[in-house]
Amino acid sequence: MRIMIIGSGGREFSIGRVLKNDPEVSNLYFAPGNGATTMLGENIAIKDYEELAQFAVENAIDLTIVGPEGPLTDGVVDIFKARGLVIFGPSKAAAQLEGSKVYMKNFLAKYAIPTARYIETAHIGDAFKFIDSLTAPIVVKADGLCGGKGVIIAMSHDEAKVAVSEMLSGKSFGDAGLRVIVEEFLDGYELSMFALCDGKDFILLPAAQDHKRLLDGDEGPNTGGMGAYAPTPLVDDIIYEKVKERIVRPTLLGMQEEGAPFEGVLFIGIMIVNGEPITLEFNVRFGDPECEILMPLLKTPASELFYKAATKQLDTLNVEFYEQFAVGVVMASHNYPFDNSVPAEIVVDEIHHDEIAQNTHISYAGVSAEDGKLYATGGRVLVCVGLGDSIKQARDRAYMLCGQVHFAGKKLRTDIAYQALR
Ligand code: AMP
Ligand code: GLY
């Protein structure tokens, strides 16, 4: 099988990594990929989606997998499908579940899928009235994509009103903030769950937990995610079934009803409040770094899973996972998440301990290659992944690998998976 992966992060590296080890896969392409994906396949520097689809036709690509949300909300899936290509991801219409928070919240309300109480509005007066009806903290969200920065948890009514005013005036997020959501604050623990969907059937992957804040103890600014682990013991079979029946299934039925059947990865940001899963948000792609720890847990060949998901055959697949745990620790560059950092050479020490070498690996993200060397070029640079029979063993192995990886300015959290280990 000839497979192309769209994207350039650690998420795409980790999908490529399992496909590289899959005997069904003969060729792997990354568009555009990063400085390390060339270890797995060929990087393709085509930005225009029509040209990329043409490349896929000419190179007889059997399956394209889309990593990030940008190409999905831009409609890359529609462009590929118009040419008869097989591609795994939602259509532009279905990608609105992530592209517009207003669309998502109204969808959840329409199909009675549990979510925080909210209003969506473009009018400051309505927003203020609803804010006055809530107790702080109060959550304010811009409608459109804001690179993960469009959510404000306001600690007072005044702070919530300032956030709303700045969004509605276009000051904080431009057009993305001209409609807002104001919603009640949910107090619980947060999970990431992923359903691979083919429009009618789905496979729910083991539950993961991300660590969004930069610093240990969930302090400091929000990031794209500083580490993750799975499966988490914070989800038992009862919660898992509730997520399937109350969230995923009605979402697939609802999207069929809306005329935009959902194909691709449905990423459900969940808050567990008193044992009940409440939908915080949907994304229409894998989480990063969650993908990096879920891919190595997959026992079913990834090519089969993604191909069947992309061709409406999930009902014929009996998916299997290794009975193991995975922990991923992100190493970020010095100025993350605020600014770029000076490129720094990455040095990975040789690992002599077989047990560590065999149960750990690196998923590369913000890296470039030059003269046979890898350089950290910013943001989240790489993820050190450890596997084990317990979360503790997987975490210890991941941190041992972290100790072998060096670049100037590297930063990482030292407490990934703490909620599962306390
Ligand atoms: P979102 O982009 O909607 O996932 O929001 C980003 C983060 O804000 C989430 O991962 C949560 O940690 C937090 N958040 C969003 N909505 C709420 C809410 N209603 N209550 C509590 N925390 C929230
Ligand atoms: N790790 C969270 C995300 O990918 O949005």
C-alpha cells in the first residue's frame, strides 16, 4: 500500500512510525513532513491541495491520512474525494465541528448530547446578561479557530465581560471572535477520547489524558500539550460505555441527519463531573501528543484500521490493542509557548540498556535536518514515549529516554501521568 500523511508534527511522525513497521505498507509520503520524517518516508513539498491531489493520482497513492485541522477545515478531503482518491478525514462540512464552536455547541444542544450550559451570541448585551446569571469562574470562547488560544477561563464576572468585549470588537481574535460562546465552568477531571469514524460505525480508542499547562502541577500558561498517557484508570468501563452511547453514537447519527456524515477522528474533550462524561469540545483530528501514545498501543495493523475507516468498512474490523500502557513526555524549546527559539542541535545518547531501548522511542515534531544532524527548530520539538506493563513502568522508561536526549534550552514537565499515580 502507498500511503501519504498530511502534516508535519509529532502526531504525523507517530502515525508514520507505525505504518513504517506495517508489512502491508510499501511507500510512505509526508506532506510536508519534518526534518525527521525522512527516516520513515519521503517528504513532499507541495502546499496547494489540488496539486497534492494530482500528486496522489500520479503516484497511485492508495490512502491519504490527514493530521492537522487546518487542511480539514480548508476542505482537503472534498478535493481528494472529487478525484476518486481514498482519504481519511472529515469533509469541510463535517470539520465545522472543530472549525466553529458555535456550530459544535448548537449541534450538541440539538441532539441532546451532554455539554456545559451556554449561550452563543454576537451581542454584547445578551452575553453580559448570561454572565450575570452564572457564578465565577466563567468560560468565554471565541467561535473560530484561534490556534488553541480562544478559550478564556475568567475568574470574575468583570473579567468575563472584558473577554467578551474584546472578542466581539474583533480586538483579541479578529473575525474568529465576532461570535462568542459563554458557558458554565465544569469542575472535574479532563480526558481526551478518540473515536475513529467511517460515517456510520466507529472504534473508540483507549482513553488518554493530556497535560495542557506548561509547568509541573498544572501551573503556567496553556500549551498544545506537554505530555500524555493511556489508557487512563480514570475511565472505567461504565464511563467508556457512556461516552459511546451518549456522545459518539448520537454524534454520528446527528451528523448523518445534518447531511455531513462524520468520517475521520472525532476527538472528544471530556470533563468527568461526578462520574458523568460531559463534552467540552470536539476536534476533528487526533490530539498531539495523544496520538504519539495511542499509535504504539495499536495491535491491529494501522494500514488496515485507517483504510477500513476511510472506506466505510469499520463494521468488518475487530480492533485489538496491546495490553500495555504508554506515556509520552514532550520536550519543548526554550521559548515555547511564546516565541521561536534559536535552532539547537539534538543529540541522542546511545542506549545500552536493552529493556529501555526496546520499550522506548522518540516521535519527532519541531525539527529540521542539516548535514546529517537534527536541529530543534522550535515549539514542541519531540516526544519521548515509554511503554510498559504499568503506567509507572511506562513513565519511568519515558523519563529514562528523556535523560538521553539533549538540546540547548530543552524543557519538559517532570510529572506526566501524576493523576494516575497518586
Ligand atoms: P477547548 O478549546 O474548548 O477545549 O478549551 C480549552 C481548555 O479550556 C479545555 O481543555 C479545558 O481545560 C478548558 N475548558 C473549556 N471549557 C471549559 C468548561 N466549560 N469548564 C471548565 N474548563 C473548560
Ligand atoms: N493535545 C490537545 C490537542 O491536540 O488539541
